[in-house]
Amino acid sequence: MSDSSRDTAEGAGWGAAERGAYERLMPTRVEKISWLDPRMLWAARNGVLASWFGDPTGRTRSRWVAQRAAAGAPADKVIRRDDPDRFSFMVIGDTGEGDAPQYAVMPGFLKVGQDTRFTVLASDVIYPVGSADDYGTKFFRPYQDYRAPIYAIPGNHDWYEDLGGFMRVFCDDAPPLAPEPAPRPLTRAWLRSLLWHRPRRHDGQRLDEVRKLRSAPAQQAVQPGPYWAIDAGPLRIIGIDTGLLGTLDAEQGAWLREVSQGPRPKILVTGSPLYVDGEHHPCPIDGGGTVDDVVRDPAHHYVAAIGGDIHNYQRYPVDVDGRTIQYVVSGGGGAFMHATHTIPRVDIAGVTEDTFRCYPLRGDSLAFYSRLYGRRLRLRRFFTLTDAEAAAVVGERLQIRPGRAPGPEVRITRRTRLVAGLLGTGRRPDKAKRFRLPVRKIYTQLFSPSSATYSPPFFKCFLRLDVTPESVTLRCHAATGNLAQELDPPVEDEVTIALT
């Protein structure tokens, strides 16, 4: 097995590594997404409008679900497969930017996933707005050689055109929804409707053509709607749709509670992770309660909850009344990398730095962003930190051990500390209270979303889960864009979860 980032700097993708062959898979013309482009932000405005003028997602979702039920989808929304008691499947999140980081994942994904029974896409299948026109280069082309079915839950970006493209691709070419009656003039709903982003008139005309890239019978899957459950071997996998604002409507909440009943072990897949960046986000359900209440209920037998939306990997093994539930963030499937160096020292729900895991390592994240902004701001000599310098200053600020075996001792200079602070590096919780500077909030909300990059290492990742009647083994594999990690995708984290 090849070195991981926890073993060596070369395993992380640093150094004079040979670039992988992923570029051969890419289209000749690649759309470059920048979240500082005003045109991109305007196209993706529906999330802001929903937060200002009321969120229509629940009502629209209910109409999609009713339409699928009328077309014959099962009322309980359960996909019943014929998988054996021992099988494997893949999970990958936040995939669809259609550029180098997404395609760099594919060689390793195809190698590790060649014998798996299916894949689940966890959030944001298509950026920037979920358009049906984008599925050719951002879904069908990259996954054309994956020979098994792919199921998906939508993320907020898939909702920016009212989920039309997602429903056509994953839900039996669902026809467009009939328009709703116009809202009363001069109301909040009327103002929202005036500003709402909608699909182009002839959106998705090439879908029939690009579907041919995944036309083999073994690749086909039809979902009952944007949320669903899969009975596979000894396991039930439940996928929920958290819409534009990361919440559940009452109708979906009632279904979640119903489908979670019974002794069968369960894994939740959600577009809004329940533990992320050292914080707990239980995900409210309209009418009362939270998604995490459902997950924690011992009668429901959840063993893990996997969420996308955040573009890295994190794992929190939380003790809940004497049993461990693995809360996982897995959104590193293709979109720009969300920093991990901004995560403060972890101490939540009994999870500490000794049991918390993330990829990329915080030091690698800081080194990555120092190089990126050094290049963009033309201040390379000032901003750029080596991976060793970055790991050392992260260890100092958080008072944690380095993520991999340290090399020669590195001197931490004033410049190193200043760069770490400017790039939002986390601190211990007690230090964060003393220094109430908004650096981390500003950094994560403004700078990080614009930070696409087009040369390795990319620090992407995907999950493989191996299921037996007794356990599930979850492995996080890395994809850097370098040849060594393409040929033998390293395991960055591994945990075995008991089912009995």
C-alpha cells in the first residue's frame, strides 16, 4: 500500500511528483468556476433569496414527491436491492465542478471501486446551479466507466434551479413541474418570485445524447425522489434532502422517523453534516425536533451519519449512551478544497484531537493555501510556507502533535506566524475566546470559496465501505492528481464499525 499523507510528504503529493493521467479524461474545454465572479454569484442567488424572503424548498419538494408517487414510485421511498450479506459500495460528495480536481479523482475512484455494487453521491452533484445542461461534462462523462448504479441526494447547488436537472437525471426523467399560481403582489413571496433564478427555456436538450455515456443496463438506477432509503444486504442506507438552507420539511421529517424504525443497522447520508469544523449542527426539522435526534435514538440503530457540503474529510466518533456513532464529512469529491487548517482544536461531544481525523491534514491545508494566495497576490516569497513550516505553526497554535512523523526541526518565525494568522489558522478554544478577531469567519466565508486550483496536489477524497453481517469498514482514500496516488490511492483514514 502506498504512503499516505500521514506517512510522508510525498504521500501527501508534495515534491517533484509526476502528474497523473486524469487530464486525458477531461473535455477539451473546461468551465472555470470562481465564486468571486459576480455573474456566478448572481446565478446562485436563490439561497440568499430563500433566507431573506422565505424558503419555498419544502413546498417544491412535496410537489416533486407527489409527482413521482403518481408515476408509480414506491410510497415508502425504499429501494430494495438484491445485494448479498457481504458487499461494498462507494460514497463521494460535492463532485460536479467539471474541472481538473473532479477528474483527478476518477482514476483512483475507478480502481478502488471496480468491484463495488453501487455509489452514493452525497450533495452538490452539479455546480454552479444544478443545470441539466451541465450533466454531460460533470456527471455522465466522468462516471462513464463506473459500471454500477449511482444514487444521489441533492445539495443546495442542485436546488438553484428548483431541482429540475437532478429529477430528470436520477428520477426516471421526471417531467417539469407545472407552474404554481402567482403570489399576491407586494408580498415577500412575490418579491422572491420576481428575483428567483430559473432554468433557461431549452435547458437539457442534450441530455438524451449524453445519457449514452452511461447507458449499460448495469449502470441504471431510478430513485423514488430526492430522498430515499436503500436496503442493501444487512444495511439500510437513508439519504435525506436538506434543500437550500440545510433543514428538513415536516413531510420529509415524518418519513425519516418512519423509515428509521426497526433493528436493521442504518447509515444516514445527508447534504448537511451533523458534526463539522468542531461544531454540532443537528439539522432542524420543521415542526420540531432534529435529524440528529433521529440518529441518536437507540431504537433506530444508526451506526454512522455521512454528510457532504464541506469539501474535505472529517470524522467524529461520538459516544451516544455507550455506543459509538461515526459522524463523517465527505465532500472532497471534486469541488474546490475547503480548508482544514481553520478548524480549531477539537473538543466536542467527547471527541478530542486524539480521536478526531481530517484530510487534508491541517498543515497540508495551510501549505496549500499559502502557495495559492502567494501566487494569486504575487507575494510568493512572503506567503508561501513549506509543508514542514505549516505543520509546525499549526502544532504551535493548536498545541497538537504533527499529523505525520516530523522531519528536521523547523524554526517558526514571525513571518510564519503572521501568514498562519492571515490565512485563518485555528487556535485552541480558550485562545479563540481571548482573541475575538473575525479572521477565521472572514477567511472561510470570503476567501476559501474562490479558491479553485488547477495543479496538484488537490487533496480530494472518496469513501469505500465494505459491509459484512457483523461490521462496516469505512476507508477514506486520497486523490492528489499525482500519478503515484492514481496507481495506488492511499488510505487516509480507516475505521471498522460494529453492526451487532
